[in-house]
Amino acid sequence: MISQEVEFMKDISKSIYKTDSEDKISGQAKYVADIKIDGMLHAVTLRSTIACGEIKNIKIPELPEGYHTVSSKDVQGKNVVKIIFDDMPVFTEKKITYLHEPIMFVVGPDKGKVMDILSEIVVEYIVEEPVFEWKNSAINYHFEKGEGLKVFSKAERVISYDYETGYQEQAYMEPQGFVGYLDGEKVTLYGSIQCPYYVKNAVIQALGVADDKVRVIQPTVGGAFGGKEEFPSLMACQLAVAIKKIKKPIQLLYEREEDMLVTTKRHPSRIHFEVAIDKNNEILGFKTHADIDAGANIGLSGVVLSRALIACTGAYTIDNLDISGDVFLTNTVPNGAFRGFGAPQMFFAIEMFMEHIANELGLDSLEFRLKYLAKQGDKTSTNGIFRDPIIMDEMIVKGMEISDYKNKRKLYESPESNRGIGMSFFFHGCGFTGSGEAKIIKARVKLKKDKSGDVYILVAAVDMGQGIRTTLRKVVAQILEIPIERVIFNFPDTDFVPDSGPTVASRTMMIVGGLISRASKEMKKRWGETEFIVEKQYVQPDYIKYDDDTFQGDAYPAYSWGVNVVEVEVDKDTYQVKLLNTWSVYDVGKSIDDRIVYGQADGGLIQGIAYGYLEVMNHEKGVIKQKNMTDYIIPTAKDTGNMETVIYENPYAFGPYGAKGVGELTLIGGAPAVAFAIEDAIKRKVFKIPATPEYIMELMKNDKN
Amino acid sequence: MVKTSIPKNLAEALSVLSKEKYRLVAGGTDMLVQNRNRATLPIKYKDNVMYIANLEELFGITEDEETIYIGACEPLEAILENDLTPKLLKETILEMASPAIRHTGTLGGNIGNASPAGDSLVPLYLLNAVIEVKSETETRRLRIQDFIQGVRKIDLADNELITKIIISKTEFTKAYFKKVGPRLSDAISKLSFAGAITFDNDIILDLRFAFGAVNITVVRRPEIECLYIRKTKEELKASVNEIVEAYSKFIRPIDDQRSNKEYRKKVSINLLKSFIEEL
Amino acid sequence: MTKIKFRLNGKPVAIETDVNRRLLDVLREDFELIGPKEGCGEGECGACAVLMEHEIVNSCSVPLANCIGKDIVTIEGLSTTSRYTVIRKAFEDEGAVQCGFCTPGMIIATESMLSKNPHPTDEEIKIGLSGNLCRCTGYNMIIKAIKKAAKDGDGLW
């Protein structure tokens, strides 16, 4: 490791080399597919070939010695994957609810033979009519703020628009996978995951065993973005059942096509907005309704919808609201977590809506949006309060300055111009929505000092590229005033680390880091002791009160804010969008490492922008049509333009060094910003993302704005 | 039992082919993906396979006074870097795939694959490329439009392989290739367009258009082009709607996971129109 | 089964196996190298990239049969060179590594492009990287890293 002369930094934001760069650059970092265990068997999944129905009969050929099938009847515990609802089986027994639903494993030493056996298995189905229309609502939410719908009776006029967002596939570079073995009676699993304890608890339920009979270890993870939040629990349960049955080490690796076809994606959404306008062209209130497609089971969809609905006023304060939403079940691949978790869908809709209202009223849209920008002390959509300072005005001024926004808007007004520039305002609620952190997770961390004076961070947080193996160590090193080389953060292993909660919801630095920070402070006081462990558990600050059922109160303890400016050129012949430049300004409280935050900013923005114009995934009768990296288009280096990011400091009292969440914020604003830029270039309204060339071609048939 | 052959030279290759049918693999960038198996398992070929990428006789780019000869297994990136390569073909290759694929992909492979979305085929049709194929006993040369007969259908006998791509040296006043893919690189085309024109004092001496991925093979209609030879640039511009209508019936794209027929058709027409209008 | 001889990471090697295997699998299974990775299996993502005759190729799309007599270098071999030291430092200086799955491929792409063009423009760097997908970084810091490597390693390429 390159040694660093960093004893303690005057300013923690100052970048240092990431601890794991060297291994990754040299190709030595071990991902799950790199782990080979002697005598390892291979498991491949047999999946349904229909979208809806029942299994009538399965004909399995005679299996050679050493080859097995594993199915629902082998599940030693409960045949349900522990997520929230009991609607996802480990292996389906009979019912088929989506194409490629897992039915069983074929396991054996030679993968070619396993594939042969798989192809010889004959499944007879009773086919039922699948439902692809969004008509079966599994969850409905509704809440109000202020006078709710009543303001609509006072309205001078009502403006209404509908917006639509598509699937987005996480497309992490490392496909999903696990490898595991039996250690005595203990099932040990290595997996490409975000949440070791989600996996452990799910496996415990599937096997029906005690806590000490399951061990989950994280190897290097090649990207996740939410796609490895809950989905891996399904794979882990299946694999654990197989390992317990066959009593041999087994590897379960998805290849890209399988991964794209069967793992969770961002929920497609349809969002309806209505605004009541008074005679002074001011907003009285909104009525918003959001529908999302959960796919074949609910999973986390209720939480995704919650976050989306809470975000329904975007970066603005609107006094009167009637907000509702539905989670629909369809016979398609179940959808799940993806960076932003409902917010990207809603921020696209609300940003476009504010712009479209202004257009309708003949008002300058920037002035209009600035007028309603949220301020410190304002009530949130759920009657919580924005307690902490909001510095969006400064950030917007900065964003406009570095991008030369106003001049470019003027320049691009010309009908000959095929360029456009757009600016989005957004926030991200950091941490779990509502009371999850306090009531369900109750995160625990441990900090251990050993005889040699090394300090071990013992948490279940997963570094999937966002750099927590560096940033959490910085926090400890800074507080304890010891060289960072003496702070050790090994890969989480549930045998050694407490449940600090899942690596999701932009909570790791703020919550887990916050606990680590408190633990470090205590350790500092006790530093004289030779060897000891400090343990801390999450305690919700008193003032955060939220009722999950009525959606009332402070949904989040803190908010990070952002401004994205995107400049594009739209080809007049091909309608293709070329990204020219982007400028971003972020308030993440305090950056624990500037370069790491810039990296998250770049990556998140490109994902957000691509969500807005490039990434197309659709299904036809339940069949995902873009199922490999050839057909699912994500940006290459050639698709990027110049990127500039500015980080503002606005410390949050309860985050370590003032840090709030970063991970998801940087994806939220990209889609509306690029959609605005496209609108500016083509002088037509955009209602749907991805705003593909095909869609732009259709829009060009409309009248100009 | 599937046989594998790795001939050491062209003569050996042709001798083996004279006795039995073999599927030919050059760089492998198409073949290995099309015949993919599960990771770690050998590629699943249904027939015999012959690897021809290392046959020296199939490399190199040479010229004589009027013609350029490109070896069928010369890698695309090498063709891109060679001074002898026509500019239009260079521009096309630069838009294709990625450096890694260009280092092993070959023109012979692209032509043999005869995909309707094959980018390199478009400039080859426009340049009136001739494909040379050899068997143990015979050498044949066919125009590319005769060699490629349909989707993945070529006039290649079981005992033959593609040896050279032959292009007459041509200088155009203006030649242009536009690939329209879902992103700016490393993607299969939704459609592509090539246009070339030569004029002298405003009189058109040569006019060529080719469209890719909008029909089962590249669309090249010399009978439309020749109507405008010896006309003036202005007359050509004035006839743009006529030309568009003439090509319209040959531009017959499909809907698929990448795009739809309306887009492919409209954009092909847009590109054709712009090429003419911007002369 | 055929005996295939080639050079791997600077050493002559020989292997007797099915020539229809992908180079990627031979490298990972038979030579136990983990640098080249399976990201997509179809030559799209570049995670499997290695140098063949000092040019970047996707080892998932190269049949072993085409490797006879060729010089193959994986990240493991490249990482012993002084050029690599410059590239590595530049990637670290610029924060160009996040999850790391694309990184070995990016390093291979860097070496391949700088060997042909020691001082590429931004546009040329993007072309050189166009076959290597990254989902974490948005490419910005990788492009900066390559520029820095070209500058700091002036004379090495």
C-alpha cells in the first residue's frame, strides 16, 4: 500500500488515496467469481417459460451420480424470502407469476453436464392469462397537507399534466453471484451484496436454523446501485438450501443476460399532476397521483412509492397537497431498489411540471420556480420541517454562473439553434424513510482497539465502490489522531461485525459514520486502555417524529441538496442527443473526502442523465427486450462531455464532521436537467423519459412551445 | 463429432475445405458471441470449425495503379490506420464497435456475417467493392451486391473462403458516412447512410447513395443515381423530393428492440435530404 | 484436444485443451488469473480486456485457436512494468477507481492507446476507452487519469 504522510488532516475533506485502489488497479481484488473452493459444484437455475399460471408437472431425467436438483420441497425452513411481505418464494412450488420465475436448481460438478440436464427437464404448465395492465393495486397510499383538495374549489384555473418514466437497469459491471460452503453445520456464503444482514436473516428463515448457523461474508463488490440490496437474498436462500441438502460447496453465478432478465429494476412510473392556480397566477395547491409497476411481487415497492410521494413537491414548498399513489402488480419481473429509490421518478415529474405550469401561465419559468424554492423553517410535504439551513439560492447562483446559464438560454432561444441548456433543483432525504432506522434497524457498530494500537471498524456496511473503506477510516483516524494505516476496516463478515444496517438509503456515512464517530470519541477518552471494544447503537434524535401510517412528521432527519445544469445538442436529422457539458453544485453537509464525492457526483450524474435520455428497457408481454449490454444502452466514454462539480459546505449537526448523505443525491437531478435541455433545444415539451430520438422525432410533429 | 481445423496456410485451408464443410471463424467477435455457451464452457458449434485469422495470405493491403486490395483477415483497426484505405471506409470503421473489437474484427468476417446492420457493408456497396473468393481449384470475383444475397446469406460454396476485398481507387468531391446508433460508439446501428458525389464545374460526374440496416441488405440503387449524372448541382437540389420518393420504396426497416420503423425511415430520408441540400 | 503454444505475461506457455474455448476462460481457469473478468460475455463491456500483440482485445471474444504464437499480456503481467507504475499512480491521483470491476480493463485500454499515441487529446482518449464500460465513475476521472499518465510518463511510450 502506498504509505501516506497523513497523520491527521486539518480538514477531513482533503482527499487521500483510497485504500483499495491498488488491489483493484492491479487486478488482485477478489470478487465473488474469483473465489474458488475445492470441490465446488455449479448451480444453474431452471426458470419458468410462461408469465402466468401453474406448474402442472415436472419431468426430470435420471440424474447421474453427483448431480442434483434442488426445489421448493428441499427448503428446510420457510419457503419465503424475507423482505417485507411474504410474497416471494425461495423456489416456487406451483404458482408462476412472471416469466423466468425460479423453479429449481440443477447442481453438479461439470457445468456443461448441468446445462445438458437443465435442457432435458420438461415442465408442463397450466397457462393463465397474464396481466400487464396496471390494474391490480397491491398498496394504496394517500395523505394531505394543509387544506388538501379544498383549494381546488377556489382555483381560478387548474393545470394538469401526466408524466411517464421507464425501467432503468442498474447494469453494475459485476453480475450477481454467490459462492458458499458448509462449515460443520454452518452455511457460509460469499456474495456480491449490499446488505450482509438482510442476506443472513433471510437465509436463517429459509433454513429454519439458529443465528449462529449462517455466516455471510462480503468479498469485493463490483458495483450495486441498489440492484444488490434485496435481490441477493433470493439467491442466497436458494443457494443455502442447496448447500444444506447436498453438503458440498456450490457456486451460483449469473451471467449478464440472466442478470438483466431476472433481477430487480427501477420501477416504471406514471405520475399525474394537477395544480390549482389563483387569479394572481400563484399556486394554491397540488393534487398528485403516482402509479408504479412492482412487477410480480411487492418487495420494497411500498417504500419506493413512499419516497416518491414524499418527494412530490420537489425542491419547492407547496402549502396544500393531496397526494396519493398505487403499487401495481403485473406479471413481469419484480422491480426493486435503484439509487434514488422512487425520487428520480418523482423529481423528473415535479421539475417538468413546474416548468410546464410556468409555460402555461406565460411566466418566466426560472423566476417561477425560484419563487417556490423551499426555505429553512418551511413545512415539508409531510408536515415535517426543514430544520437545517438550505443554501439552494447560493448554489443556484453558482450553478448559473459556472455554466453561463442565462446567456446560453438567450442564445438557444433562436429557432435555428439546436442546442439547449436546462437546470434542475432537487434534494434527497438522507437515511431510511420514516421510522425504519429507529424501529427496525437499530444499527449497532463496534470499534475495537487491539494490543498493538490498531483500531478495527466493525460494521456491516459494504464498500461497493463508493469508498467507505476509505471515508469511515478517515473519520476514525481524524478523531483518534492516529495514522490512517492503523485503522483497519476489513470486509464485513457477520461472524465478526454487528448489524449496522443495510448499505442503502444514503445512510452509511450519516448514520453508521455518525455512530462510528461517537464510538471514536469514546475510544479517544479511553485510549489509555490496552485492548477494548466500544459499541454504539443508533438512537433517534428526539425531535424526529414520524408516523409511517399517516405520512406525517419528519420523514428524514436530514436533506442533501443539488443543482444540475446540462447542455445538449440535438441533431436535426437524427434527433440524437449529444451531451456537451454539465455543471453541478451539491450540499452534502461536509465532504469526508472531496475526490470520493466528486467521483460519486460524476457517476451519479451520468446515470441520472442517461435515465433521462439514453437507457431504454421495455417488455413485450412480460419479455424484457433489452437483455444484454449490446441492447441495453448505457453511456460509453464517448457519450460524455465536460463535467464540473462544486461542493458546498453546510454541516449537519448529527453527521460525522457535518456529513449528510451523498450516494443517491447525485443521480436525482440528471433526468430533469437533460429533459429541460432537450426541451430548450427542440422547443417542445417533454413528458416522458427516456427522451429517445424516436420520442423526440414524435415530439417534433407537435407545435412549438 | 465437431471437427476443428487450424490450417497453417491458405493452401492447407482450401485443401481441407475441399473435402468437408467447415464454419469459418476469423477474428471471432461475431462468431463467439453468436454461438455463446455458458461461461467457462467451450463455444458450442454445431458444425466443424476452421480458424482462419492467422492465415498470412489473407492479410495486408496492397495496391496497383487503379485498385486497392484488402486482405479478408486484415484487422479493422489496421485497415483504419493504412494510408491506402479509402477515406469513406476509414470514417466508417472509426464509428464501428470499439478499439478492442477492431483489433480482431475483419472485413471478411463482416461480409461473411452479412448482417443487415453491418456497418462496413455500406461503404463497400457504395465503393462497388468486389469480393474475391477462392477454392482449391477456382478463384471467383463477384460484386458485393451479388455476393450478399440476403440476411446472413452469401454466395459462398462450402469449399470456398473470402480472400480479398477489391476496391477501385476513386476520389470523390464529397463523401460522407453517418452511423445512427443508440449511442456514440460501441453499438449496433439503427440505420446508416453513405453519400458520395463528384462534380466538375457543377456538373455531376458521379453520384452514389447507400443505406444500411433498413432492408435485408444494403440499399444501393444505381438506376436512381444515374438519372442525375450530367445534371447540375442545382438541378440535383431541385429534385430532392423526387429522389426521396424514389428511395422511399426501398427503405423498408423493421421494429426491434433497438428502434422502430418510423424512426429508421424518417431519419434515412432526413440524411439523404440533408446531404443533397447541403452540397 | 490440441496443444497450443503462446506467450503469456512474458513467458512461453503451452496448454493442451479444446481450442474452441474462449481465451478468457483459459486465462481464468487454467492459468488462474483473475484480472480479466466476465462482465457481459459478448465483447461489449471490456472487463475481460487483455493485450494481444500489445493491442487491446476482448478475451471473451477471442478463441484460443487464434492465440497460437501470440503475445498475450493480462493486467497481472502489465503490473510488473514501469509504465504501469505511472498509470497506477495517475489513476490513484485522479480518484479513477470506484468498484474496480472495469479497472483492469481500463488499464489495459490505457496501455494500448498510449502505445500507439503517447499524447492523446481528450477526444482520442474517449475513442480509446469507447469499448470499456464503467457504471460508477461517469468516465470523467478516468479520462483525467489517462491524461495525467500520458503527461507524467512522457518518454515511456
